[in-house]
Amino acid sequence: MNHTVQTFFTPAGTDRPPNYEMLKEEHEVATLGAPHNPVPPTSTVIHIQSETSVPDHVIWSLFNTLFMNSCCLGFIAFAYSVKSRDRKMVDDLTGAQAYASTAKCLNIWALILGIVTTILLIIIPILILQAYQIFRVSGLIQKTDTYL
């Protein structure tokens, strides 16, 4: 029996030993020899066109319609978002982008107005209550206990 010992050297830049698949492949090439296939290998190339993604802002518009619908801006933004999605479905990217831009602008305004309105609805009653307490303590407003 002829036992040969092969030593495998790792490349100088790596600290890891070669893995099992690489060793197995080298053994197969040494035993079987290089493949003798007369036909050169063929490759298939698939060209994927990069589509410009046009966001339609439908979810944002729906949120603004349901929660931040100041001056009906959320509903109008939702209508423009649906128009943008329709234009995108018929491959009119220019029209879809125009409608999406309008929807985005309306959504921004609806969100700003909704947040300002919410803040004012919290702050104004607090300020009125504080003013009432100040006037009551200073005596400008007197408590009357007369009932009709």
C-alpha cells in the first residue's frame, strides 16, 4: 500500500486552515484530472432595468385622513396619492411623480396643522384655567352662592 502524505499550506495572508470543500475539490482534481469538456461553459446574463421608484404616500395620506384631517388636507392628499398609484400602474412615471409630490406637500401641511391644533387644544384650556385661578385669588372674580 502506498500512503502519501500531503501537506497543505495556507496562503500567507490568512490565519485559517483551508476548509473541507476546498480540500475535497483539490483531491478530486488531482485524482480525476481536469475536466475534458470540449464545449466551453456558457453563462446567462439577465439585464434588469432599474425602475425609478415613485413613492405614492398612500399610508401617510390615510393616517392624515383619519387622524390629522385639518381643513380636509388629509383627504385631498389621499386622493392625490391614489391618483399617483393609478398613474404608476399605467407606467406614467412623470404623472405619478407629479401627483406624489402634491400628495407629499399636502401631507406635510396636514401633519403640521394637525400637530399645531393638538398642541393648542391642550395649551389653551390650561392657560384659561390658570387665568381663572389667578383672577379668583386676586378677588377680581367673586364666588356667589346665590341660586335662582
